[in-house]
Amino acid sequence: MILSTNVTWVPLCVDFDSAGDYFLFIFHIMAGISTVLVAGSVVCGILSSRALLKQHRFLFMLNTSVSDTLSGCGIFYQFLFDVREDYPTKNGSFYILPSLLGVNIMTFVFAQFDRYFAVCHPFFYARFITTKVIICVNAYSWLHVYGILVLQRVLPLSKATDIAVYSRMSLLVIIVTKVSMTIKLFIVARYQLLRDPPGPERDSKKESLLIMVVVVVFFLFFWGPSILYTILSTLIGKYIFFKNDAVNPLKILSRSNTLCTPSLYLWASPSLRAAVWKAMWSRICKTHKWSIKVSKINVIL
């Protein structure tokens, strides 16, 4: 008895009819590789350093970098194949990949509140905000986002639609909160830092503030057009439909944030750069140099 199975293959994102198709396809491959390497190296660097794991801000960086690494892996499906996540969906991931943005945003908002209490209420922070609390908060960001996604799949269509609208509105509220908290944190922390005596603790607070402000600025740059388009299209009732996400400029621009965020972490934090170099790239470079020496010996022999 022969069982026949119908397997439907998802086509690639472009038809390779022009040089632009080849360029776009290679561009997405390089973007995926770069994101996985940069975000993944941040994850490995933080996990390999006990000193960094003891600091709450690096636990938040770890959570967002894990999300960015998964987003980088998702590029190889969402942007290399004929996939459209927005309505009307086509070969989508059931919103599993786009939901990684929600994890990132929630984590960063929690990190902003963490820095606010650390700077403005140090005694309360030292007593109640422990490492276990930070780990639970990071875990909650994943459970909340994907718990809502599971509810949308199991509930009736009418209820699922209500939850989707609630999620959209909540996302906009969180983004507004994120921007306003950044402005408030910058004003308060800058005044507080001027009062603190010079030392490692002051340098750590200054580094955290720099990372927060720069990351939010770049987030607005990469996600601002997409958010503005969503608001305007909802108000007007007109939408622009693209063949797939690979040719959607708004998707490409917003996707770049997953590479930009861990890159900014590395740029702004010398301790993180040192940990990443020690955990990953120094070993890779040593292995590469050793292989070159071995190959030279073989050539001589």
C-alpha cells in the first residue's frame, strides 16, 4: 500500500528575473547572518560572564538579544520565501515571528522602570528589586505575548478579533509609555548623576542611560514609519499591499532594528565588548590562526 502525501513547497520571495532580484535575495541572507552573529554573540557573552549576569541591566539585554537572535533566524523564512505576515496573510508563521517585537518592547519598558527606580529610589531598589524579580519579569514578557497569541488561536473568531484589537492598542500605549519614560528618565537621571560622586557606580548608571536613550532613538527611526503607516491606514481605511514581506520597505526597515539594538549594546558597553570577545571571537580568531599555521606547515611538507 502506497500512501500519497501532497506537499506544498513555499516559493522563494523573488523570481530571479533581474539583477535586482539577486541583490535583494543576497541582501536578506546577509541581514539574517549578521543579525544572528551579532545578537547571538551578545547572548553568549552575557551568559559566559558571571559579573554581567549579576547586573540587572545585562539581564534585560540578554532577553532582548535572545529575541533578536530568534528574529534573525526568522529572516531566513520570512524574507527569503514568499511570506506575508500582515493581512491578508500568505504562508505566514501564525504571527510567531512578528510577536518577537512585543517581547522586545515589553522587556525594554521593564528595563526603563528598573533604571528609574535604581536611580531615583536606590534604597527601595536595593531591598526589593532582586535578580529573581528581574528574571521573573523577563519570563513574564514571553508568557504574556505568546499567551495572548495562543488565546487568539483557540478562541472563536469574534473573541480573537477583540484580542487582536486590544493587542494593537496596548502596543501603541506601551510605545508611548516607552518614549515618555525615556524622556523622564533622561531628565531625572542626568540631574541625579551630577549629584553622585565619581566612581564605578556613577559610570554604570551613565552607561545604562546612554544605552536607553540611543536604543529608543533608533527604535523610533526604524519603527516610526511602520507605526505611522498603521495609524494612518486605520484612520483612512486604505492599505498598500505588497507581494510579500521581502519587498515591503517598511518591513525591511523595521527588521533592521533587530541588528541595530545588539550592535548598540556592544558599542556603548566596554564590559560587554570584552565579554563577547573573550567568549566567542577570541576563540574563533585563535582557531583560525591555528588552522592557517597548520595549512602552511602542510604546504611546506
